[in-house]
Amino acid sequence: MNSFIGFVKKEFYHIIRDYRSLIILFGLPIIELILFGYAIRNELTSAKIGIYDQSNDHVTHEITDKILSSGYFQLYGYLHTTQQVDKAFRDGSVREVIVFGSKFSKKLGDGEHADVQLIADASDPNMSRMLVGYTTSILLNYEQSIQTPGKHQLLTVVPEIRMFYNPELKSVNLFVPGLIAVILMLVSALMTSITITREKEMGTMEILLVSPLKPIQIIVGKVLPYLVLSFVNVMMVLGMALYIFHVPFRGGFIMFISESMLFTITALSLGLFISTTSSSQQEAMMKALAGLLLPTIMLSGFIFPVTSMPKILQWFSVIIPARWFLVIIKGVMLRGVGIQYLWKETLILAVMAIVFLVISMKKFKTRLD
Amino acid sequence: MRTIRFLLQKEFLQIFRDKGMLPIIFLMPLIQLIILGNAATYEIKNIDIYIVNKDRTPVSRRLEEDFLSTKYFTISGYSSQVSEAKKSMQEGDTDMILVIPRHFERDLKNKHFDKLDMLFNAENGNSAAVSQTYAQSIVQRFTRQWQRNHPSLTPVKPQKLINIDTVNWYNPELDYTSYMVPGILVILVTMIGMFLSGMNIVKEKEVGTIEQLNVTPIKRYQFIIGKLAPFWILGLGELAFGLFAAWIIFGIPMVGSLVLVFFVAAIYLLVVLGLGLFISTMTDTQQQAMFIAWFLMVVFILMGGLFTPIESMPVWAQKVTFFNPIAHFIEVMRRVLVKGAHISDIKNQIIVLGSFAIAIIALAVSRYKKVSA
């Protein structure tokens, strides 16, 4: 037992003395959280538009004013030829061009159709959909406002919309749970796999193996410091999320901690597994990046909704622990539900943890080849 | 020149002999391209809708059908109790609840007016907002249809009409992959360049073989060229491979000139490799190098306009992205491949990337010393 404590101490020293890694380890989550909280947005704020006004009369000016004062758009400039429109799109100066047809106000007054063409840069489909949507609704509103009031009422169904759990649609609320998953993966899986392969690469693994330490002690000793580190890290992110970004925390704290622990153990066992299959740090790192971190970011529902993916990827996402962890964390933090709603996901995570742990323990070689 | 050639030979031998790394260098990007190209979409395809119909008349049934006949909505439950629906949302099985009030049909006929309750699970704000626009447009279509079917209720024809015609340039089908894939290629090339080059020199440091190189008559510039050139070639090869795969698998458009793409990529890779080199001069172990490279990658990707548009960021953040090489190269890739931009359209990006390349390589070379501390 004494030698084990000594070994754990050695591992802690290794980590704490490497201040550069430590700074990053704690700096990365903070910067990510700040980026997600302040900088990363999906909403439309000031998209650059061009106006190609072929009639140039008071109505088109009025509409232009309405569009520009909506807050979504910013005027890049007036364009006068189709060549200019072409050029403005190609060099990325505008996202949308509004073309008013000729004799706009005259046609409108005569009861004819006045023409507006919206040209959107659909190389970003999401953006162009939003741009066209906003512009159309401004135009329709204008159309409505200039009608002479008639006797008949327009038939209307008014949807009353309520957004649950996140009424301001703040993206940071969604990102914090995802970020916690990514950090736990980064610290637990990536770091563990690299420290173990490092001992292999440097040749010091041999020294550890001939020591009186049991293999299980070596593994636990290697893993323990990272367990502590990831715990501190999660607490830090959670604290920032709650006190700086006011992300709601509606569920139970104990539930949150125990689920995080469960996920950490799953991640650690994955890290162990990778280290047993690689011989160099580079290899371990690339495997962890490609096999663990990217799926955690891309396929877990962190940024992109799982249900929008092709069926094959949806099936594939089933084996990604972070996918289940995200469901749990979102449930606990945003919806405030307890284990009675989340036992299924918890069970899946637990099974994954046990399976990987057993496999990597079995594969951990006590001999060099 | 001969020295450089030998150095290059050594590096290439090392890269191609490493049986563990080789598949990672070539297979990983392919797999990532396939997975990310398919996964990275903001399009919402499957909204689980729970319908609470308190009216149960033909009209309300038609509204239900209007929702379910689109490809966007799948029914997750049906009842006349809102509390049931809310429970289902709490369990996470329902994204949206549609409540059709009692006397919906009667009110529509008599009062020309009614309210519908739509409740969304807004955990994912973006999805909720998109679902809401879908739902609203369905309701709009429903009312229009209803008016057409009941001419007696239709109001006088509006006299002033604006005819709106929408054109989606460059991507008329609003296909998401042709937007994402060029950006993903940038990430792949960057990863190979930054991580491999960053860790390469540190590895020599960590294992101790750097001493052997330092005592040889190899000059500083020769050493640097010998270390960077292999990854520069590898990166360009990777890009060619990735573009080919993207063209085969996703059929992404290649409107502009590929020569231009590779020209900019050649400059861009210098920036990335310079960064990797700079990292390796700052660190002692591969773990540290990897961590710093990862840190930079994450910030660059998040601020690069790949997933979220740069225009949507606050102004200070937009200014910061000027220093992000990934943002410039993603912009170039999208403009050239999708929009067919000419060299004059992207000259700013080329100038910026070129200056970055010169600055970072100069910095890295000046920091690299042949004497170890």
C-alpha cells in the first residue's frame, strides 16, 4: 500500500510540475465557455445586403428603410448592374441582394403585381434560409400595412408559441452540457492514454512492471490523478456556467455528480483501451482525437442534432458514450428530471464502462514483447 | 541541397515505416470526411410532435394531417390531455406539442379567428427556432387553404400585391454538404499539418535524438526545411485526396479553379506548419505540444466560421477572427469551390495568409536553436 501511495504521489508530481499542460488544461475549458457564451451565435444579426433598385421611387425607399431598420441587415451598397451583383456575391461582400422591379410604386397603385426578387447566397443554406425568411416577412408586413381596410376580416390562426426550458433560446445553455462531456473526454481519455504510452515510448514502463506494484495498482495510480483533475475541471466549468452565464440548474446536484463520475470512468476505461493498443504517443493521440473527441463533438448531439443525421450515423451514435451522457446532463440541468426518467441512459453508460474496463484490463500487458 | 535531400529521405522513411500512423494519416481523414459531411447539418428533419386535440372535428384533423404529411414531423404521442404531453416532453421524447383548442372549427367559422398553442422543447435553441418556422408555415398554409375552400368567408381581394420571387444562388437545392465539406477539408489538412509537424520535433527532443541532429553540420535552415517539407507535401496530398473523395462521395461542386485552391493551400500550409514548428520550439514533451496544438485548433475551429457564421458574432469577436488562418482558408475554399471566385476576388485572403506565413515561420526559425538548454 505504501508503494502504491508513493506511485500516486509520483504521478501527481508529474502533472503538477508540467505547468504548461496544466495552464491549457484549465485554460481551454474557460476559453471555450467564454467563446460559446459570448461569441458563437447562430442568430442573424447584421448580414450584409445589396439593393438593386430599378425603380427608385418612394415606395422602394420606404421598403428599403424598413428592411435596414429591422436590425438583421446592414447595407453594403446600392448595385446598378447585374455584373455588380455577380461580383458582390463572388467576393463575399453581400449575402443577399434585393432587386426591386421597374415602376414599382406605379404597379402597386394600379393594382398590378409589383415585383421583388430576393437573391440569396445559398452557399450557406442555413443563413440564406433565414435571410430570405426575414426579408419575406418584412415585405409581407409592408404589403399588409398598405391595404385599404376592407369590410371582411382576414381569417387568422394565431400560434401562441412557448419555449420550454430555455425561453431565450440561449445557445450557451445547450453548449455547457456538451462542453462538460468534451472536457471529461479530453482529460480522462486523451490524457490517460498518452501518459501510459509515454511510459512505453520512453522505456520507463519496464521499470514500473518489474516493481512490486501490481498491474491494477499501476493502472489505478495512473488514472487517479486524472480523475481528480477532471472533477476539479467540471466543477469549474459548472461554476462559471451558473454564475457568469446563468445557465439554469434545475435538477439534483448529487445526481449530476454521480452521473459525471460514471461518465468519467467510462472515458478513463476508453483511454486505457487506447493506450493498450498503441505503441507511441502520436498514435495514441491520433486515435483519441479521431476515435473519441471528434465523435464526442460531432455525433453526440453537442452541436448538431442527432435526429437530423442519416440513419446509419444515428445507429452509430449509439456506441458513443457522450451521446447518452448528454441526454442525462441536459435532463438534469435543463429539465430538472431525476433518475426515474434517466435510468435507461444511466444503465447504458454503466454497461459501457464495465465492458471497456474489463477489455482493457485484460489487454494490459505485464510483459514487454 | 544534398543534405536537405537526405533529411527529406529520412523523414519520409520514418513516416511511411510507422505502421501505426500510416492508416491514421490516410484513413482517418476519409472516415472523418464521410461522417462529418453527413453529420454536420443544422437542417431539422425529425421533429417529434405530440398532438393534443381537444376539438376532434374534421377541420382539426386536417390540421393534424397537414403537420404529419410533411417530412419534418413524426408523431410521438396523441391525447386530449396537455399534462400527458408535457410529461412526454420532460422524458425527452417530444420536441414540440401542438394544442388544438376546443371549438376550433366552430370559432374559425364564426369568428374567423382562433389561437393555437405550440410548445417547444427549446433546450437546443436553434432547433426550436427552426421547428417553429416550419410549424408556423404549416399553419399559414392551412389557413390559406381553408380560405380558398370557403369563398364566402374570404375577404375582399387585396388590391396591392407584392410578388416575391426568391432565387438561391450557387446552391439552389440548399444542400448542406456542399457548404460544410469544403470547410471540413480545411480542418483535416490543418490537423495533419499542425499536429504532425508540431509533435515531430518534440519527439526528437523527448527521445533525445535531437542532440544527434544538432551535432551534425546540418544548417538551421536545412533542418527546418527538412522537417517542414515532408508535411507540406503530405498536407497537399491529403487535400488532393480529400477533394477527390469529396467529389466522389458527396459530389460537391467545383466551380472555381482547382489550381487556385492548391495555390492558396500551399500558402496556408506554410502558416499551419509554421505554427506547428513554433509550438515545438516552446514545448519539451509531446503531451504539451499536443495540448497546445489542440487548444489552438479548438479556438480556430470555433472562431473559423465553419459551424456558425462569423457575421453572427459580436463585433469584437469578428475582429479577432482576422487573426485566424482557418477562417481565411475556409472562406477561400467556399468561395472558389462553390461560388467560382477568381483570384481577384480572394486577393485579400491571399495577402493575409502570405503575411501570416512569413511572420510565423520567421518567428519559429528565430526561436529554434541548435543548442539545447
